Amino acid sequence: MTKKLYKSRRDVKLDGVCGGIAEYMGLDSTLVRLIWALFVVFGGSGIFLYIICAVLMPREPEYVIEDYRDMRQDSHEN
């Protein structure tokens, strides 16, 4: 299975962009949000980039969420 970049449905603050990037890269979403905030404060490009990502990145499909829930339930049952 190949990794794909999606806006997250599980880790959403505004539109799920940072949560999706964090899931894709295997990072904590708080770290991604902090880095994004630094781009906004120090460069100003963060707002523009976020809007572009929010428009262009697809939303995570529902079946991915269901697979994730099934995996979590299986791991908690053991």
C-alpha cells in the first residue's frame, strides 16, 4: 500500500491540513502546527500555503478511517 497525502479526518483544527501532513510524515501534529505558525509569523507565506493546501489536498477517504478504527480495535482487544 502506498502512502498518500490527504487532509486528516481524525486530527482536525481548521481543515485537517496539518494533521494530514503529520500523518503522512509520521510526526506529531502539534510539531507541524508549530512549524506552520512560525512560517505565518516570520515569513507570512504560511497563510498563503495553508489556503493552497486546503484547496488542493483531497480529504481522506472514509474507508481509510474505517480501516484505522478496525486496526485500533484489534490492537486493544489483544
